[in-house]
Amino acid sequence: MTDPLLSIRGLTVRVGKRSDAPSILDEVSLDLMPGETLGLVGESGSGKSTLGMSVLRLTSPTLTAGTSGRIAWKGQDILTMPNRKLRHIRGEEISMILQDPMASLNPVQSIGTQLKEALRRGGKRNLSAAAEAALAEVNIPSPAERLRAFPHQMSGGMRQRIVSAIGLAQDPELLICDEPTTALDATIQYQFLELLKALRAAHHMAMLFITHDFGVVARICDRVAVMYAGRIVETGPVAEIFSRPAHPYTKALLASVPSTSHAPHRLPVIEGAPPAVGHRPQGCPFHPRCAAASAHCRHAPPRTELRPGHTLNCWHPQEHPHEIA
Amino acid sequence: MKSPDRALRVVPSPETPPRAAPAGPAILETRRLGRAFKVRGGLLHALSEVTLACTPGTSLGIVGESGCGKTTLNRLLLALDQPTSGAVMFKGKDLSDLRGAERRAYRRAVQPVFQNPYSSLSPRMKVRRIIAEPLSASGEMTRSEVDARVIEVLEQVGLSADVANRLPSEFSGGQRQRIAIARALASRPELLLLDEPVSSQDISIQAQILNILKDLQEDYGLATLFVSHDLATVRFMCDEVVVIYLGQVVERGPAARICTRPDHPYTAALLAAALPADPAAPPTATPPMGELPSPLNPPSGCAYHTRCPFAQEVCKRDRPTLKETPRGQVACHRVTAEGWT
């Protein structure tokens, strides 16, 4: 079996150095194989963005100081790596697309200048031709003219495609996408996801796809990790998590998503709200909102592997009784 | 013609919930409503020829992407802006003609809930004052009546009475949106204008808010106008749906039919783009293509023809009119009363 590209073990991120400081991530572990797309799905405050930023050591100094555990990139620990070495990984081996392309792009530089800067770092020679090709690859019409344009002259969908072109300029092996389609209209989101799939195949990339949208996960991910209050509560292949979610949180969350194909009288809801940072309940963090909770749930839940690759941390896995694989 | 006093008395109250209210005369309707903005280089038609009606006990969905005119429509319905053609009618009277008691009756009967409860609630006011202000402003209630009403509406949205003494900053987004809904309910409105009320909420909170809104619809016979970009929430919330593209109605019909058998290619594209939480979902026959053209320089003929996989010569030349079909209304050259051609 091949080694994972990215292997995270026991990642804890606290707000500050003190061991009693509140934690945003608590003992998170995951593996990402070459070419694989892993979805990180959770509600706001679940820690999914902090996890994505930690992989490139881009969290704020307070959080960086409070980070412990191991993030192994092709066997080397990113958390202890010297900055000089990390600079070569950022952009060259691991790249990132964020939610708001206007915040990623420099408003006073032309698209061409920004794209060529990344291409130059990637060791490209004929920068103008390479930049045109890069824009053409992300379906920007008349790329030669567009190189002279500025970010404000473009639509949101086009800006996000330009950010992707810059992100891919150095041919990374891993692309971290943090809610890249959340600010886009539905029809534009659809097209952008199709483009990402094509780019993923052309560049043989792995992807870490952070989103709150199960529809997006279903569309683009191979595996999914469901996060709640700074922990991964369930992880498994997409087909399995969607058809047989076993953690009460995953199950309830999936059930509460409205659908165009049927309209229930009322949506099943999860009462209450996710805990704020520093207020994670003891034991299973979901137990105060969980319909299946018992006294056990005040203690750390066991990790169960239901089927190969499908694991969850729960005292009461919700396996459907009359389901046979 | 109803007198304003009479109009006030038909406001539903929680004591006498008119369950399954009959679809009576419209509370608010638009007649060929249009709004054009003067901009450099000409006129921007944000909204053209929109005719719709909000009747008691029904929920109307307005669906479209950013830039389609949803916000302009909402502002016109709230009398925050004046139409450049057509009219908005409140119980049969043109909004721009309402004065005095009639205008107050309209303000009281039509209440908005906005998308972002972080900007729609004053950070300096306690919840009690936020909710009580519209009641005190009417000057028709005593202080103790106002206080009782505040507690009553808080309970209707699932919040406890002690919330009234706290500031909005003490609440999460979901709780703030409940407070915003409570404020809208305080004056016993007949119609709620909901502009993307759950788009900024987390999934588990979305379901809670949507259920509360549906309870209000059913328990008090409230009419709602639900503006959204998301067909799935519209399917859950609404009886009827109006689909808008570049300021024009392209299709309307019952929500269940629109979400399963859309007539207009744009509706089909929106439906395909509403990604189901199901990795086994079959690929769509009508994938969305292209981007929204500039509303300053809209395409000739059918505004959607630049993105439509089924466009023909006629679509580039002639603007389709909104036709009646047994399934609703549609503005498309390729659709006839019998169906797709």
C-alpha cells in the first residue's frame, strides 16, 4: 500500500501556549492519499478552516504557539520544519484556494502580473505564453486580453477561476480548498466544481475540500470527515457516509438538509447550537444535543471501525438494523 | 372598499388562529411592476413587468441568482423605493397613494425579515426594545400590553422570556434570526417578507428557523413571500414559485412541479445546480452553462438565450412573452401549452 501524502496525528490547536487554554482542534487525526479528495464538513466553529490553515502553518501566531501533534507531509513534519524549507512547500507542493477571491487577489495589480509571479516561482520561462495557457486552462475567454485586466473588472466566478490558475501555477500535489464556492451563485458553483474536477485529473492532485455543504461533498469528494466542536466524529467513503451515516450527528445533519425532490411536513432538526470555543462539553462533544445520548456519553467515546475506512467516535452508533451490505 | 379600521381588525391573532385560511383577496400584489435605474450609459432595467400576489395563508417563493432583481423587488414591496412602471397594491390600493391611517395599516400588516441578523438588529438596544419599538410607535398599546406581547412573540419563536433583558451581542446567529422574526411578528402582521432568511445560517440552525416559519404560516394563516436562491428551501417553504432571470419572470407554478418538472431551461439549470446530498444522484441532462450577462446590456430576444442549450434563431430575435400553460406560466419559445417542443 502506498504511503499517505498527508498524515495528521493528534493535532491539537489551542488559543495560546497554556495547557488549559481553550482548544479549537482537539486530537484530530487523518490521512490523505495521493490523488484523493477528502471533504472536511462541519458547521461554523467546528475547526475545519483552522485545520486547513494548520497544514500550511498559516494560523495566527497565538494559534501556532498552541499547536501540538504531528502534520506529516510526505513523511516530514510541517510543524517543526524550518521556515526556509516550508516556503518551498507552500505553493510548490501544497496550494490553497480561499472563499473570497477578492481578498486573495491584489486589487491594484493586473491579473497577468499576479499570475506571472506565481509562474516565475514555478520556474516557467516564457511567462506570457504560460500565463495565457494557464487562463485558458481555467476556461477564461480571450486570455491574452484578460491578462491586462484587474480583479474588479471580473465576475466572482471568473475571479475564483483566476485564483485557481494562480494556485495551480506551480503544479502542486495537494490543493486545499476552503469553501471556494460558498460565495458563488448556484449555476456558477456547479461549473466551478466541474472545472476543479477536470483540473484535479489533469494535475493528478489530491484535494482537501473544506465545506459546510453536503451537496458539494457528494459532488466532488472521495472520502469525507465530519467535524464537530474541533473533533472528527465520523469519517468514511462518501457513498457510505451518505447512505449509511452511523454517527447521530452526521445522521441528523443529513436529515435536516432540505431537498428539491420532496418536501416533508417539517424538517427533522437538531435542537440547540454547536458549542462556542472553550465550551466543548465533556466526553462526546455532541451529547447535549444528541437524541441517542446516555450517561456513557459524558466520557470519551470509543473509536469504532464499522467497515474498512468507515470509523466513528460514538458510544451509540446508529447502524440501520435492516441493512445488508 | 375596506376602511383602514376594518383592515386592522382582520389581523390574525394567536387567540383565534384561522387555520387553513381560505385564499382571499391579495394582501399585497404587484401589477406589471418595473424599476429602471439611470446609470452612466443608459437605463438599467432591474425589474420588468412583474405581476404577482400574496394572498392569506399562502407562501410565494421568489427564486433567482444574484443580480436578478430579488432585492429590488423586496425594496419595492416594502415601499423603500418607488417603481418606474406598474404598481404595488396593498389591499387594492396603490402603495404610493397610501397616507395616514392607511399607510400605518400597511406598515403594520407587512413586515420584513432580512438575511443578516448581525446587521438588522441594533447592537445597543436590548431585545425587549428591539421588539417593542414598532408596537410603542403605533401608540395603541399600554406599556403592560407591549411587555406581554414581547414575551408572547419570543415564545412563538422558541425563546424564553428572559431573553428580553439581554443585548443582541449575547446571541448566536440562529438566536438573532429568531429575535428578528419575533420583531416582525410583534405587530400581528398579515404578510412576512422573508429575504434569504436562512442563507447565512448553519445547516442545523437553518432547519430550526425554517420549521418556525412554517409553523407561523400554518398556525396563524400568515402569508409569506420567501426570496431565495435555493430551490430546496423554496420547495420546503412555498406553495408557488416565481423564477426570475435578469429582472423578468421566466416561469411560475406550484413548487412541487417546478422542482420536479421545470418547463423553462433556466429553471432546469437552477434545479441541476441545487446539488443533492446524494453521491449516487444521476448526472443532469441540463448542466448550467455560462455566466449572467450584464444587465446594462442585456441580450436581444430571450435574455437567457446566451446560456441556453436549446436556443434557436427565434430566441435570439424575439423576446418571449409569459404564456399560460396547464402547469403554470412560462416565457420560452420552446415550450407550448402541451409541453416541450
